[in-house]
Amino acid sequence: MGINTVLGRLAGQMCIVAAVTVGWASHAVAAEDHGLVLTARQLPAGTADHLRALVDASRKQYPGTFQALGQVKGCTRVGYQNNRNPKPVCYHEFHGLGVEGVPAMLDALLLHDPTALYSTDVEKRAVIAGLLRAVGVARDVRAGDLLQLIFATPGVVDVAQAEAAQALGRLARDTDVSLLIAHSSPSDPLHAAAVEGLGECKQVRAAEQLAKLTTQVSTSAQRAWVARSLGHVASSWGWQALVRSGKATEAQGRQVSEIAAKALVPMYAQADPAVRTAVLQALRMAEYAQSAQLIESARAGKDAATVAAYADLAQKVAYSMR
């Protein structure tokens, strides 16, 4: 799926929303509407109007969230140096705004740049990362199409696309997963961000796509990246939490764990230390019950050094699963 197709589809979706939404005022796109990541003029027709209406309504209902956002100090030099942090970090402050604060955060990202929160490019990137991560963790569907835009729009700062991809993975609507899969090809400029986003999707098809990528990527960095994402998508702790909340079944968790383990174990035959470390960590996260059998099968026919490496892997995985 090309970027133009994605943006065209999103524009169509927003037009449908415009036709059925009652009471959202129409405003002209103001020249000063310039957020941290995009400007109002970069949004599809109608989307800027809808976002302004959402922001205006939220400002009336939850004025404190906008005030609190404007007082975040974690990315200002005084703020992080006073806390003895070596670098600006403001995610936790944004996260503390909760779901009610999502419109204020979208306002900062897309309409009104909160310039008082930073003074350098490094601090600005930290603000962007913190906002998008907080929006993603909130899992607010109101942000979904806007996150897709941030991820897929050419020229957007890399940290924004990476964080938007992870936010889409956490939201994990069908269109979000499809968009990430569409950009996960090793030749796609958004490959790395898409792979990381898929790691946040607790869905079978996300695991299947990552498993396919283990045979398609060509560099050690890409292999390690995919392995780490397989560990995240198959995380046993993550699936246990979903099962407890009624959002997934144990059978789904076992299926994803199996998909991940079967893709990860063959990767260990590659001698690159970074890849092997990523595979080991991912297998420990997945906690697939039949990992030992997979490792034993993978050893067959390998050279002595690889057989020894697999023996070491089997011992480490078994120890972590006791």
C-alpha cells in the first residue's frame, strides 16, 4: 500500500465522519496552526476542522489538562538538570494527563507547537517522543487516523514516525496493523519503524508478518531488530495480561508464542553476537513450551561450533523457563 493510497483512504474516512458527526463547527485552516510534527495544511480535508472541534470541546471540559501540558518541565534544561537526568525525558508527565489529556497532546502535535516546553532540537525530539508515547499508551481510538498520518507522511521527523508506529501497534485496529505490515518490507523507508510497531501488536497476523521477515532481511541490524520485535509480540507476560482482562485467549497467546519461537530458533545459526543475543532474549520473553525440541531439531546437520552454540542456547532458555 503506497503512501498516497493511505492518505487518500484516510481522507475518505474523515469525509465520512464529517457527514455523520453532529455539532462539529467548520473553520478555515489557519496559517498559525502548526504543530510539533505536522501543520493543519498537511491534514486531509476536514480533518483539521474535526481536530479543532475535538480540542475546543476538551478544553472546555478538561481545561486542567491543557494547563498541565503547558507546565511540563521534563524536557526543559532546568527541569531535567534539576532532576539530575543526563537527557530530557517527559513521557511520564504527559502520561499522567491520562485519556482526558489526549486532545491536548494531539493539539500540541498537530495544531499548536508548545514552544515553551523545549529550547533545543534534542529537547524538541524528546517532547515529540513523550507525547506520542503517551498517546499510544492511552489507546484512544480518537487518535488512530492521526497517528496513521504522522507515521505515513513523507518528511516527518524520524522519532515521530517511530513513536507513531508503536502507538499504532498498541491501538492495533485492523487498519493500523495493515498499514504497519504494508511498510514492513526491508526495502521500505519505514521498515524499522513498522517492525517496531508490529512488535507492539498482540495479534497473530503481526507475529506471522514478523516471522516472514526473518527470512527476508539481509543485515545483522535488521535481523536483530526483527528478533526483538518477535519477542515483544510474543511476550508471555503481555499475553497473560490480555487474557486476564478478557481481551485475548490463552490459545491465541500459545499460537503467537509458537510462531515466534519457530522463526527465532533458526536465526541463532547465524554467528553474529547481536543477533544471537536478540534471539535469546526473545525466546525468553515468549516462553514457548516446546523451545527445547525446536532447538534440538535446529542443531541437526550443523557444524560443531553451531551445535555448541545451540547447546548453550538450550541451557539458557531452559534456565529462564524454570
